[in-house]
Amino acid sequence: MTNTVSVILLAVLATAVVIGLIVLAVRLTQRPRNSLIGGGLGPALIEQVLELKAVGEFDQAVILVRGETGLSHRAASRVVRKLHAPAP
């Protein structure tokens, strides 16, 4: 009886460890929340964002950056705020 209980407990423990390792592996391989999908902002996207900022459409610029990059709202807002038109 004791051997059966020990085997069952050992099997449950081993299963829990394997599931924990799988969950850890999945989390480590996922894309970080605020990383850029395409590797960065392209010149065309920057130009569109600057045009939207110039006409006072900050929220639309943030939505555009979020849609193109996958950034969170907070991170996209920071990006839009920091973008400035190049000096002539």
C-alpha cells in the first residue's frame, strides 16, 4: 500500500515539474510585450506619425504606431511624443 502511494505521489510530482518547465519555456520564448514587431519604425511610418502630430491628431498617431509595431498604448505614446520633425 505504501509503495503504491509513493509511486502515485512521485508521478504527480514529476508531472507538475514537467508542466512547470513547459510553461517556463513558453514564457521565455514569447516576444516581450513592448518590443517592436518589424524591428523598428520605418521612414514611411515616421513620416505618417509626424504628419498626424502636425495636425493635432496625437491619438491617431498613437493608434497607428500601436497597429504597426504591436507596442502597448503607453509605449506607443512615448514613441509619438519623442518623435520630432527633422530640422531643415
